[in-house]
Amino acid sequence: MLPRCAGQFSDEEAELHCHDFDTVVYVTGGKIILSRKDGDSIYCQRGSKVAAKEGLIHCKQSTVYSPIIGF
């Protein structure tokens, strides 16, 4: 898997959604909270790795964070 997106993202809050591909996110800076449809949430900061399967319904809340995203 090769990185497909890297950069810095601003304050964001996304609606519940899903992707039609598997995704891996490495947080290289900042903080992000990822929440599933069932209400479970995880707090991610620099050094965190999150892998999500295709079709996982989720949303995010973040301050400024820097990820490397691969799919």
C-alpha cells in the first residue's frame, strides 16, 4: 500500500459516512476523534495508526491534524 494523501487538515467535523475502500491513517501531528455509528469513539494523536475496513460507518472531529492516508 502506498500513501495516497498527506498534508494538514483544518478544524473539521464530518457527518456519519463510509468509504468504498479500506483505509489506513497514520496521524503525524495534531489530534482527531473518530466515532463509529454505535457511538464508540477513539482519540488519536501523533503516532496513532487507524485501519478501517470498507463500509465502516464513522465520523470525525478534529483540531488541526496531519495524517498520511493510504488505501
